[in-house]
Amino acid sequence: MTTDLALVPDLPATPLPEGIGAWQKPVRTVLGPLVRLMWKLDVQGLDNIPTDGPALICANHISVIDSFFVPAVLPRGITYVGKAEYMDDWKTSTLFPKLGMIPIDRRGGDHAAAALDAARGVLENGGLFGIYPEGTRSRSGFLHKGHTGAARLAIETGAPIIPVGLVGTDEVQPTGAPAPRPFQAASIRFGRPIQVDRYAHRAGDRAVYRELIDEVMYEIRELSGQDYSHTYAGSTETPVAEPVPTAANTSDDVLTLPPQLARPAAVSANEATIERKSSASVLAPRPLVAAGA
């Protein structure tokens, strides 16, 4: 069902780290109506966004316009991470942080520690934090393997993860296009929150971070309809769609993961399933349907 964006209340903005997002509220006031005027957006699941308190917004990433569309339709302010290379240009180094971007060094490890600490601060102060688990845009059209930073943040702060499926934004602004194409259709689908309480006692375990982010990626796959490739975005390895698991051990209430995303052998059988309203059909490759069709 398409949400009438005009009826979504503008909820109070959550305090952000000093200097980050200082211009977001006035820009969102202008950007929201402009987005609704210029593009036909099918927005689903906004009721899954908590009205207050922390949450991680985890989306697939297929176009540079994604980071403008998602904040434009949200009823609350949001802070994002962005590649540190933006800070090399004097224009974007001023604009992007003021709009809510925390620069992150994509080499990972210690290079990303400061950005993750800032992200943790956003969540601990009750804010929304947006992150693309794939780490960069998918240029192949596949949904790729997720990095574990989002899972680590969620478990350490207790913030739920909201999976988001973006469809058609790559048609609004294809890779390499200097500007978005007006009057195109796209979908933004917010999924049900993934609560992380069951992982709290295993914080610090890298295997648990991988376990959780794999669950998130399959929820995103359900929402976006993309084929999944067990490779990282940007990898030189040619992405190949993963085989679909059989429906033998699935039901409308329990989703059993395929071998690539299965729980470690040491985990109990009860923990080896995701208690989500899903079915085997959501894992099958599905054609992307134009928004509003």
C-alpha cells in the first residue's frame, strides 16, 4: 500500500553529535515536498519506524539518490555514514556532514573506529542511524554480502534494525548519471524491526555479528526482490545468484537459511531459524516490479 507522505507527522528531531546534521531539518522541510512532486514514490511500512528511540536503518544501495530519498520520506531525522573521500572536496566536506553524514574510511578495521564511535553516540542518544550493510553501491544489480558493522552497533547499543528494500532508484539515477531523472517511479519498503535482544549475551563474538547481518541481508532481499550473491560489493569476483533452499523445512512462520547463511554448527536447532513471517518463496529470484504497478 502506498503511504500518503503528506499525512506523516514531522516528529521531533533527535539530538545528533555536534555539527552533524545541523542543516538537515530545514533541508528536509524543502526536500520532502520536492521529492513528492518530482518522483512517484511508493512508500511502504513507515509504521515500522519507531516514533522515538534508537534504530538502525539498513538498506540495499543501488543509486546515489538513495541517501536523499530515504531521509526525505522518513518522519524523523537520520544520520548516515558516507565515504571519507567526500571530505577531500571542500564543497562536500562542508555540505554532507551538515546534512547528517559521518565520514567513514572504507578500509575498515581501525580506520573506521572513529565513525563507528560517532554512530554509537547517535544510537545511544536515541537517534536513527542509516547504514548500507553492503558498504558501497551495488553496480551489478545483485544484493551482496553484508559487512558486520551494523550488526555490531545494534548488539552493542540494543537498537533494533529496520531492513529497507529500495527498488527502482537506479532508474531514477543510474550509475554515472550526473543528475536524477525526474518523474520516474521507485519504491521504498521499510520492513519489520529485527530485535537484537537474543544476541546481547554474545556481544563481542564476530561470528554473531556475521550471523545477524546475514539475517538482515535476507530480510532486505525479501523487500527488494534482488538476487543475492555471497560476494562483497565491489569485489572483482563475478556475482552469481545463490541457489534457493527447498521449502521442506520452511513455513509461514519460520525461515530456514540456506547453507551460506546458516547458523554455526555449535548453535542449537532452536537458534538456527529466524522467527519471521516469511516463506521459501521470498528467497526465490523475483523480477523487480515497477512502483505502483
